[in-house]
Amino acid sequence: MPVRDRLGEKTYDAFLAGLPAGDFLQARSWGRIKSVTGWRPVPFMLQNRDGQVVLSALLLSRKLPGVPLPLLYAPRGPVLDWTRPREELVPILRAFVAASRTVGGRGVLLKCDPALRADNKEGQAALAAVGFRSAAAGLSFEGVQPRFVYEIDITLPEDELLASFASKHRYNIRLAGRRGVVVREATAETDLAEFYRLLRITAERDGFGIRSYAYYQAIWREAVATSGARMFLAEHEGEALSGALIFMLGRRAWYVYGASSNEQRNLMPNYALHWEIIRRLREQGFGIYDMRGISGDFSPDSRLYGLFRFKKGFSGRVVEYAGEYDLPLIKPLYWAARAGVPAFRWVMKTAQFARRPKRGAAGEPKGGEGE
């Protein structure tokens, strides 16, 4: 099964956008963004004998501290039709492994976490058949990407969609409107600077680190400026109170980065923000608004229950993915890398586009990168 990279970015992104398993983390633009943080992006496609593209993958390559060879990682990849039967998936996945070795170079480990649903046993069996071993972590945010996400079907008529929300959410949306909160789309890099200011406030409040401003400039340049992402700000009398960065591909949009001020939180800007984002996406033909990660522990006693409750109020559904899979390419070095757990975890954290939420408080997401 030949590797094809010369088919072009349009062909690559069209294939990506046309499959349910397509994800913005597999877009070439995401690879260019990650290159700012030291990862080497390697996108490629596979064709069958009839010349049809059957798989696309964005590999991220990076050296592990103390290990001579790099890690190869496909965030939410590879992308293929996971509804195929196992006997069709296995040869495609074998070709993916072979191509990864060819285009990615010698590596210690090939890691992937495709948009493969937890109930798709055929896909999981096919991964196991070619040597991948499950590295699925716990119920919360232990993995590189979240195993559990919350997505909203936004194809309903607007009045029905709003009526489906929790009564408290509807109240807060209307309250924000009555008190003069307005939501607008960011159109200039000065808006990016304002969003980053809010992000720094959020990070300080909730106790997590954020990436440099240059990283967000790369997002603006590679995604927002090319219509692969959009930024929104909720304001009151000209003062920005909250913001969100939304990535888009096909008919799906993802809430990836969010931030909020410490001021005037009683105006409920986050509720107005997400409702306006949903309205605009729906008007433009998007079908799914993916609010990204939640904990798989749905107990009210969970420290992350507030995050789940906030997202649940928008009347969506929980989606569980199968999780991470590892294919050791050089086993002695792989186990040496795993033995150096702090260094291994540090490298994997740099693959993440989002810091995990520290906690979830009632009614408000605990803002910050990704949430």
C-alpha cells in the first residue's frame, strides 16, 4: 500500500473532513502549530491499489530525554474508516505501521489514540492484531488526550436546542443578555492578545501553566487566519470577560481553549459565550459541537463533577474513546524510556494542546487551556 504525500494538503484535509474519525489534531495545520513546541510533524496518506486514499496520519516526532531515538505519536490518529470489518482494518493498519517507520524514521515507540469508540471491538481487535497494546489510563485526564468527551448535536431548530438545555443554563444565558453581555468573533491579533491576558488570569486563578504567547500566535497564523479555527470573546461594556478558541473540521467544531476574567462573573459570560458559539456554528451548517474532555467519573463527589455538570447543561452526550495504544518499535529502549517515567511523562505532556482542569466548580468550567 503506497505512501502518498504529494497528493497535496487539499486532498489530505478533504479525506480528514469526510470521515467521522477525522479530527483537527490530525490536520497538517496542527502539525505546524506543534512544531513551535519542538515536535517534528510528518503527515502522510495511504492509497489502495485503486488509487483511493484509505488512511491519513499526522505523526509528531520528538526525542525522549536520555534516549537516542524519538517517540512517534499520532494524536487522535490514524484516520480511517473504523466501521470496516477487522479483516479489512488489519492490512491497512499494518501498512500504517510500515509507513510510520519509513516516513518517521527509526523510533522507540509508535503511540496513537484514534477517534475509535470504546464500543468498537473490531477496531480494537485489529490494533491488537498488528502489535498495538492498550495503554488506556484511568477515568479522568490521565492520558494525553481525554478518553471521555462531551458533544452536542446542534442540528435541531434553535428554539428546540435552547429548550433542551438545563433550566439553570437557559436562565443564565438570558441573564447575561439582560445585563448587557455581548459575544463577538475575534478579527485581529489585538483580540488574541486580549484572550491571552484572560488566559493568564485563568492560569493564575486555577493553578496551571500555559504556553508562550508565540504558541498562540502560531495558532492564529496557522488556524484562525486560514479558517481552521475561530476565536470568540464575551464582553460587557467593552471589557472582555471570557473567551474561547474553537477548531473546526468538516461539520464538527471543538472547544479547545477557554479563559475567563475574575471580574463580573455574576454576569454569567461563559453561558452567553457558548450559546452564541453554538448559534453561529449551527447557522453555518456545523452538526456537532464537541466540548472536549470530561471525567469518566460521574459521581457528584468527583472533584471534576462541576466541569461535567456545566457541559451536561447544554444537553449533549458522553462519548467514550478506546484510549491510547502503544507499539514498541525497539523494546529495550521502549522499556528504558518507560522506566524513566518523569522524563517520559514530561515529553508526553508537551504533546498535549491542553492542560487538564485542576478541579470543577458548580456552574462554571474551571477555564484554562482546553477547558
